Amino acid sequence: MSELASSSDSTALAPPRVEGAAVDKGLRRGALGLVSSIVLGVSSTAPAYALAATLGFVVIAVGVQAPAVMLLAFVPMWLIAVAYAQLNRREPDCGTTFTWAARAFGPRTGWMGGWGIIAADVIVMANLAQIAGSYGYRLVGLDSLAESTLWTTLAGVCWIALMTWLCYRGIEPTARLQWVLLAIELVVLVAFAAYALVAVYGGTAPAGSLMPSLTWLWPSGLEWSSLTEAVLLAVFIYWGWDSALAVNEETIDPARSPGRAAIISTVLLVGIYTVVSIATVAFAGVGTEGIGLGNEANAEDVLAALGATVFGDDLAGRVFETLLLLSVLTSAAACTQTTILPTARGTLSMAAYGALPERFARIHPRYLTPTVSTVWMGVVSIAFYVGLTLVSENVLQDSIVATGMLIAFYYGLTGFACAWQFRRSLRSARDVLMRLLLPLLGGVFMLVVFVLACVEYADPAYGYTTVLGVGGVFVVGVGSLLLGLLLMVAWNLVAPAFFRGETMPRE
């Protein structure tokens, strides 16, 4: 009861807001520079894993114009990154969408924005853990264990526990590990693209290969349904760069560096995705047999399907093929770690302002990291992963796809929050563009993506499961938001001060 009482004490939790500064929550200040923030932003998207698991399905939907879809999906991500950067300059708070949406539209909207981040991160943790567990076995030649649900789940749980422990121990060790993991990913992806393009232009690529064309970069002539499906997939692979904003209170120059890191991260990602997708499509082609990207047997892991053929069977090729497996493993592991970071800091911020129990705001006296928030993120992720695995792997797969709806929800909300917050403080043409028009366009785009996802995913023919004649992906996505709504109502009954607007920093 003492925690609940202190959570409702608006005097203790409502200091004046200072422009360009965050309320001190006890995190380690100045721990990260701009480059480290960029590393976190890029690694959080898991580029190697994202390409391996998504590119094949994009090609099946739109053929050789997969690179065009990568460019198209970049546009809303960049627009939303601009919104994040502008809001962060005004109020660099680790609660990000929660804090900014609450400031713009009220506590209830902010709470749902925070919940959107939590739900999306918990759901995707299950997939990341599964991939890390499976690839860990493959890397050491234990393919039979990689195919075992029991052993893969056990390894996945160990990965989550390990990454939770690393996040608990401090932001600096986490950042140092991310440098190493991302370096492995990028070296292997660059080598993969280089080997593939050299083979194509040198005439040594296998039958079915194609010469790259500028027409691949423009989505003309595509059917609306195919383009929609491909964009929904591509939006998912860009998700994660906002982790750079979630550590803003631990960054040097917290009002500017995190926003710059987010924008730079999205630009780096579009470069990586476009180049690798061009190289992959050119080398493998879009045929439905063999290594062709139109072959559905290759779609779940394009990089593994092509690795041996791209790198060849000489010593260097075998080394890079092994590194390719390692890159997907490190990609999933890095993303697991950088998924825990923003969620723990989001719940820390929510608790600091009375939107969650006060215990979630506790900080370790030595490591200066959120203790309860970090541990709870790991525990809930493990419980969700194991629970869905026991129920059905099909449900697990559908839940992962459903994260796209949650991403569109809280990204779009952030875009609208930026436009609304700055609507009365536009002092120049640049302000009108950067603080109003671009964020508003990003919000509208994400709203359209959310609506299209609802329509697409509600189709019972989509995904692996159905519930009462409705697609299981839609049920998981909308159900997650409804669960958040119920939890918000319950917390409002217990500690209403936040929902009365008494605990947020005063203007």
C-alpha cells in the first residue's frame, strides 16, 4: 500500500518540465556517444536476421522490385525518425512514445502508447530467442537439436536469461557487446553482397541469375494487394532503430544525439537493405526452383539457402559460410539485448510518473540500470515464449507477424504526437516542415499501414491459425491492444493520479 500511496502523490512526482532536459530517474548519464547510439539503433533492427527471414517473402510478393519496396518502406520510417528527433529535443525522456503521447493527447493515450512498445517487444522476443537457439545449434553442427522444439526452446530461454543479465549489469557493457555483434553482421553482409555481385557481373553466377536494373528501384506496375503485403513485411524489418531514443537519458547531449542517431540509423539501414536485396535478387533470380527466390522452400531463410552457392567451396568460402550462420545468430542475440533495453526503460519511465507500480522505477545503486523493469522484461518474455511454444508453434508464428500492427500503432501515434505538440510553436518554414508536415505524413502513413494490416490479417486464409473465423494474426494484434486497455482501466482504479494528469512533469 505504501507504493500505491507514493504513486498517487503528485507533489513528489510532478516537478516542473525543463525544455530540452529529462527528469532525473537515476540512470547513468553520459555513458553513450553518438556512434554508440547509432550502433544500438542499427543492431536493434537485426539486419542479418531481418533480411534472412523477410526478403524471400517480399520477392514472392513483388518479384525483382523487392529493392523498390525496401526504399518505399524507408520513407515512413525516416518520417517517424524525424518526429522522434524533434520530440526528443524538446523532452529527452526514456519513456519516448509514452511520455510524448501523454503530453500531447493525455495520460490514457500515452499509457496505450507505452503499452504498444511493451507488447511488441515481448512478442518479438519469442521469435528472436527461437532463432538464436536454433542457429546456436547449427553453428556447432547440431542440426538435429536445431530441429527439436524442446532443445531450441531451452536454448532460447538461456539466450533471454543471458541478455537480461547483461542489460542488468550496465549500459556500457551492453554497448561494447553491440559493437562486436554488429561488426560481425555488417562484415558478413558486405561480403555476401560483394561475392554475389562479382559473380553476376563476372558471368559465374548460376542459371537464373539476373543483371541488376534501375527498374528494380521503382514499384511501378505492381498489383495493390502484392505491394501492400510486401510493404507490411518491409516495415517490420526496419523496426528497432527507436532503441537509440530509449537510452537518451544515458547519452552525451541527450537532447540531440539520440535523434541524430535514429535518423542516421534509418539511412544506414536503407543502404544495407537495398544493396543486399539487389545483390540477392541478381544472384539467385526470382525463379520458383532451386535457389530462386520465388521458391517458397527458401523464403524462411534466404541467406542460409544461398550461402554455400554464393561463397563457394574453397577455404575462404567455407569460412564466410560459417560466418553467415554466425551473423544471423549474433543478429538475433543483439536484437534480443536491444529489445530488453527500451522496454525496461519504458516501464521505468511509466513507473516514475505513476503509470505503473513504483517498484518498476528502481535503479541499481552500482550499475545504474533499471532493476525490476529489466528482470521483469526477461521473465515475462520467457513465460510468453515458453507458453506459446507449449500451446502451438503456429500461434507463435502468427504472434510474431502481429507485431507489425503494434509497430504501426505506436510509431504512428508518435508522428501525430509530434505534429500536435508543436502546432502552436512553429516559428520558421523549417519548423513547419520538420515538426508538423513530415511527422504528420509519417503518422498518416502508419495509420494506413495499421488499417491495411487489420484488413489483411483478419482474413482467415492469412497465417497459420484462425479464431472464430478470423485470422489469428489479427486476433493476436488487436487482442494485445485490448489487453493493454483492460490493464489501463485496472491501474486507473488502483492509482488514478496519473490519469488525472497530476504526476507528469508540469509545463
